[in-house]
Amino acid sequence: MLRIGFSKTLASGADNTPSALNWADISYYDSMGQFTYSVQRIQNITSSITLSVTFATGTGGQAVPMYYKISTSAPSWTNGGTTFEDPVFNSFTQIVTGGTIVVNNNNYLSFAVFDVDFPYAGNSTVTVRNVTDSNTILDTYIIDCGS
């Protein structure tokens, strides 16, 4: 008697592409002391992914002071919401252009800017890429460094 066996093993691979992301533009106006936060929830990935964040530097090569925060629960600020609480007070971490951030499914990733007192004013475009998925651009948004 001949027996033939079949395996029901399915190929499984990590899904490294999150649901669509749309961070709001962020701003800091020193004259008003207001900060705009931008937050998005990372969803529908099956393993950690690495994101790269790039943005322009200021006059004389000074970096725009950009901050981020990862949290597992929804933050008190909203996407595009304005507050008088600065990012440092809210335990944000500074990131340089080209810096990377590792996030997991259902993490909330927030961005903010702070201390734009050096000779840099105007707008800068931020690009967030998914390094884990061939540097795919996930979103672009604007930093408004008004005075």
C-alpha cells in the first residue's frame, strides 16, 4: 500500500507595510509659545519596522530641533493639535535628520519641533521612510518654523 502525505504548512512572512499614515504639519512659533504635535498610530504590521526621518537643516548647517515619541497608548495631544506644553516636557527624544526609529504594531508615533531660536525660519519638508520595506516613503509633511 502506498501512502502519500500532504503538509498544510503555509508560507508565513512578516508584513512590514503599515496602514496608510498621514502626519499633520507641525509648527513652533516662539512669539506665541505654541507647539503643534503630529501623531499617527502604526497598524497592520506583524513585526517591528525601522523608520527613517529626513528633513532640512537650518542656516549654517544647524539642524531643525525635531523630536519624536513612541507610546503604546493614545497621547493626550491630537494629530495637528496645538498645546503650550513643549516636547521636552512631554518626554520626547530629539532626532537628527537621517535618524531611525523602531516601531511596533499599535504604537503611536508623535513628532514635534522646539527651540527654533537660531537663524532658521520658514518651512522644511519631513520625509518618513520605511527602511524595513525598501525605503518606501510612508508620508511627507511640513515643519513650519515661523517666528
